[in-house]
Amino acid sequence: MDTPSRLRTAPPRTSAPLSRLAWLDNLRIALTVLVVAHHGAQPYGPADWWYVEGQPRTGALSTLSAVDGAFFMSLFFFVSAVFVPGSYDRRGARRFLTGRLLRLGLPLLVGALTIVPGLMYAYYVHYRGYPPISLPRYFTDIYLGLGDKPAGWSGPSWPDLQFGHLWFIQNLLAYSVLYVVCRQAARLVRSRGGRSLPVPGHRALLVLTAAIAAATFLVRLRYPLDTWVPVLDFLQVEPARLPQYAAFFTLGVLAHRHHWLERFDTRTGWAWLAGGLAGVALLFAIGADAACFGPGGFDGPSALWAACESALCVALCVGLLTLFRETVTRRTRLSVELAADSYAVYIIHLPLVVTLQYYLSGRGLPAAGAWAAVSALALPAAFLAAAGLRRLPGFVRVL
């Protein structure tokens, strides 16, 4: 890796846990807001499957969805991974895993048995064309698959059991388990972790972009975008973006171990942010998204989109980390509260978003207007609901 021309002073390399950084919490708030807005746009832009159908669409929201999908969940994995090594060091393997199972596994289980079946039931009733059925019967017969499979089942899989937007929590739990396995393996072979890695500069970031682009293109030869597969009949994975997610989780761990967040060169970050924003502007100018290039396959458009998406991913992740580190550093009572509520917002926001989308359906709003209304109403409602839930007895340990 090349060394940037100007680095921040490197602190001594210790195993001390990373302190809470106001700018990193502020970035997490912004990403949570983006997730809500992204889901708010789903029925009004991209051609992806969604819980609400038949809505007006606009190409701008389709492009917005493609831009969001290129980077924001990768950045979520990075931010989440930054705090994993410190938590492991403080607690040890057993307590770390117990904490992960409580904070990630319990919401995943509860959400998969309450939030997701409710959303899938609404879709089943409104769009699948089968005879009316009660929610309890749908849950047992269709969602859990304990009844007979309906004739002409419209899928995408049987039974309807899935994890919906909770896939991120599920994958994060799997990555956390893999991290523990790697740490334990390193201990068994008495590995000391090797020398400290230099801070990535332009050359390293270009190599990272090329590697992610190549891996993404190869994976998409078999698994196009928006194709989800069950791993071990449990883990819900989108292979088309797995190279990005796995890479940025790994980078988050390395960023903690080698103090990259503090030492990363500001000028390098600004340059990549400028390049990422220029790429976003170009996509909006030409009205391009994955459908314009290629969701996957052995062809030029798919290769081009894999390269474009990977470049946007690296540029915007690096650029936004720099932007928030340098400019969005203030901590207030409101920001502390919003950061604390962000995880709960991620879990509970989707029923609010989809309910609003159903309510606005058929009311004559243009696509952009409906998206703006859904986002403006769902965001404060989700944060208020999350703040209330976290204050219930026992909930703060999980949410």
C-alpha cells in the first residue's frame, strides 16, 4: 500500500477499545435516515420487487435507488465492524458472542416472527390473488409452510418465511461469528497479527476498487442483482453485493486495529469524495441505473456496471467518512438521542413506511411527491417510536 503525503499523527498501537466518536455516530444517524428514505422510494422508482405495487414511477428515484445500493450498506458494515475488535477485547469470545446473540439475534428472531410476516401478509392479501385468509392461518400455513402449497404459487420461494430488511442484522451476526472464529484460530497458532498496516492511499484504494469490481462481475455471472439465496437454509444473502459487504466489514476491523480512522489523509478523502459525487451527478444526468447497464451476466454492460458500482462504493464510503470526520463532529443532546435510537429505527421503520405507501396509493400524487411524503412522515415517526421502545423495561439492553 502506498503512504499518503500527509498523515495525521499515529497514536501508539494498543488493544484499548475505540472510544465513541461523535462524527461516527453522526454518520450512523445519516445512514439510518438514508435507509428510511431509500425504502420510501422503492415502489416509486426501481423495478425491484416491493410490498406495494402499481405505483407511479420516476427515473430519478430509480437512479437514487441504484446510487444508494452501491454504497450505503457497505458503509453500514464498515461502521459496525469498527467497534467489533474493541468489544471482543473487552469481553472475550464467550461474552462477545452472548452479547451479539442478544443484540442481533433476539431482534432478528422477533422481527422474523412479527414484522416480516405482517408485511408479507399484506402483500399476499393485496397482490397474490388467492382467496381471503386470516393472518393466523397465513402465518402457520403460508409463512411457516405448515399447510399445503397453493396451486400456481407465485413465489419467489416456498414457504413465505424470510427476513426482509433484517437481512443486514442477520449477516452482521454471521460476520461477527466468523470474526470470533478467526480470532480463536489466530490465538491457537499464536499469531501476533503482524506489523501495523500503513494507511491506504490512492494506489491502495484503486487496487481495492479493481478487486471489488472483478469479484462483483464474476459473482454476477451466476447471481444477478436482487437475487437472494438461502445459505444453510437460514442465512439470507444477496451474492451480487457480497464482495462489497465482506470487504468493508473486513476493512472496518482493520481500520480499528491500525488506527486508520484517525490517520487517514484528509486530502485523499476529499479527492475520492469529489470523484464519487461527480459519478453520482453523471448517473443522474444520463438517468442511469443498473437496468440501463446490466444486473449481471457475461457482457459489456454488466461489466461496466460492476465497475461503476464498485467505484461509487469505494469513493462514497471513503469520502463520507472523511466528510463527517472533518465537518460533522458536534455532539448534542439531540444527536446522542438519535444515535442511540438508530438501531431500533432500522428494525421498526419498514412497517411505518409500507403503511404510508398503502395509504397514499391511488391518491393521485406523483412519484416524487409520494416518496417525499412517505419519507417526511416515516422518519420522525420511526425515531419517536424507537425512543419510546428503548425506554421500556429491558428493551435498552437489546435496542
